[in-house]
Amino acid sequence: MTIDSAATSTPTVDIPALVSDLRKTYASGRTRSVEWRRAQLRALERLMTENEGRIADALAADLDRSPFEAWLADVASTAGEARDAAKNVGKWTKRKHRMLEFSQLPGRGWVEYEPYGTVLIIGAWNFPFALTLGPAVGAIAAGNTVVLKPSEVAPESSALMAELVPRYLDSSAIAVIEGDGAVSQELIAQGFDKLCFTGGTEIGRKVYESAAPHLTPVTLELGGKSPVIVAADADIDVAAKRIAWTKLINSGQTCIAPDYVLAEAGIRDRLVDKIGEAVAGFEAGNPDGKRVVNQRHFDRLTTALAATTGTVAVGGGSSAAQLKIQPTVVVDPDVDEPLMRNEIFGPVLPVVTVQSLDEAIAFVNSRPKPLAAYLFTKSKAIRERVIKEVPAGGMLVNHLLFQFGTTKLPFGGVGPSGMGAYHGRFGFEEFSHRKAVLTKPTRPDLSAVIYPPYTEKAWKLARRIF
């Protein structure tokens, strides 16, 4: 994901005092009860569902998002996440006893899920609610107090979050602080017990470096160039529609959007034609194209398009006055040009020709590990091979994007696309310390075996036991 960071800002909130108050709330023990956690999670679900219209308006103002996309990507996903956690948090917090080795008996061992304490969540602008309040679900379910820092690049969404969160949630335990990159830096400097950042890889590295002096454990949800491999046996009609649909959601400004397609030579032209047909059908009412978030991103994308050596097969136009770019398909750009070197994060889709599945797998594996990898095929053998041979944060076969929407699977990156994962139980565990607990009775006391002096007889017995 790409996230902007401004250079300077003067916070309007006394950040050290606010964080100190949240730590006092945590120390009081109130957030540890399952009842408190469940009540906050249910309130968060209501925040999303009862304010769906206002959220859609904010997303339209910030990102030119349609009401359906606002509901699907931000409202439904976040509300569903909160609802699932409220239902299951009691079960998640229960001790998980482990069978001990013979040498550890008599005794009992278990994992105790313990909140970290006070958590900082720095959200991203492209899905402001889902990528700020979504991670907060796991943090709240785990029993932490939380600071939410929404992105200033989506100001209407940030302001609405700052208004709604204290209305619905416990303001002594969960706070919103608005501001730019300088505010984020001051927050990180407070030495939180856990930090979750969603944004671009380069900013993610800076966040990681800033957290290091405090040894703050960090979850990084980043991005990268998520590939789509379209095998020769794929259902081309379905693949084209699904690729086009997901690429155009939020104007392509999605961390798990298809960043480029690897198409086997025999089906490439038909795939490109079908993607063009799908785009024409989906965007018939938007001849000027898709709006991108700001001038900087518009300039970045149009500059990359102007520099391409590939063939523009679909679209290619833009409107600087409206910050709009037509959905564009570029066939066979140079593999080292900006479109293929940097995460696109816009309505532009390169299609690269490969001669075989071997070449497609080698191409993906020659580049940094992506947040998502996609495959279209009818073959179980091809599916299993790509799953095993292509590393990625997550993988989806014969569709795109839906891996983000389930609470039953972890969502996260690997390598430069991130570290850590959340959603459902995985979010609860991501924001919990798994404390190992071992208890033993005082009798029997094996003094003849483990206490000095260590006789030969005692050593032989210890060898048999341990």
C-alpha cells in the first residue's frame, strides 16, 4: 500500500499526556474483561452500520468512491470483522493447555493470551476505515488500549473517524489522533507496547527504524507488485472480468490489486481483448476515467505511462484538471521501466507475455515477495505447483481480492510486503502476547535427582527421566 507522509505538523493534542492516560486505563485492568472487549466490538460494528451513509459520503469526497464500493470494502468488511470478534472473543481468550513431556510431569502447561498494553495503529488512506478500524478489532479483542492514527491524505474520513470513535467506543481506552507524518513520528516516539502500520514499503522501513529504539514489536502491512498468472487452460472470459473488476476498485489504489498480469502467449491477445471489453462495460458511464487521490499520485502515474515502451491496448488518456486516468492496459512494457519496477497503485495494468508456466513462476520469484499472488487455471496440478513454488503473503486461485474479506484466514505480507498478519482469531493473536505458563506441585520433590551433589547414580536416573 502507498501512504503519504508530510514533513511537519504541529499537533493539537498533548500526545504524551494522552498516551499516559491510556496507559493508566490499561493499568486499571478494565480492558482485560471479556465483557468490556465484547461491548466495544459490538459498538464498533454499530459505528460502521449506523453511519454507512456518512462513511460513504466521506469516501466519495476523499476518493471519489461509489456507495457500493464504500459499503463493500470499508463498511461491510470492518463490521463483519467486529461482529466475528465479538462472537468469538470469549473462546479466543481461554487457556490452551498443552500435553507435557514425561520429564515435565507432574505439572500443567498452557498458553495465556495477554494484552500487550497500549497499541498504536497507523492507518492508510486508500481504505481509511477498513485499514484503521479493521486492525483495531484485533487490538480491542486482545484487551489493549488503542491509539488510532488515520491518514491525513483522506481528511474527510479521518475527521469522521475522530468524531465517531469517541461517540461509540470507550474514550478513556480508545483514542483517535489526527495529523500527518510528524504526528506519527511523535506517537511512535512514545514507545508503545505494540505498533501496527499500513502503508508503503519505504515508509514502513522508516516506521520500523523509529520503533526499534523502543524495541516496540511491529506489524507491517505493506504492499508490492502482486502478480496474476493466467495459465493457458484458464477460463479467459471469467479471468478477464475478475481482473478488470478488482483492478478498478478504488481506482486501482488497493494494496492487493492485480499489479501486473503474466499471460501465456497463446491466450494473451484474447485475454487483453476480454479485459478491454470488461472495462468498457464496467466504466461505460465514466469516459474520463478513474480519479486518483491527489496530484502527486496523478503525476507519478502519468509519468510512468508516458515512459512506457509497451503497447497501450486499452485506454491511456488522462485529465489533469480532474485528476482522472482512463483504465489502461499496457502490453509488454520493459521489465525494468517504472510500470514494472514500482507498485502501480492506480488504474493501469501491464500484461507481460510468457512462453510457459515455468517462465511465469521464474519471473515472479525473481522479484520481491508480493503481498498477494493470483492464479487462473482449471488444472489442479498447475494450482498445486504455483501454491508451492510462488512465495507471497497470501494467494487466491481463480479470483482476486476476496482473501482480504474472510475472518478465517490470516491477512499479511512476507519480506518487503510486510510482517505479521491479522483478521479473525489471527488478529486477536497478533495483538496478544502468548505467555507460556508452567505450574508444578511442591510434592514429589526430586531432590535425589536434580540437586547437588551430583552422584553417578543420580546422573543415570536423570538420563532416564530427561
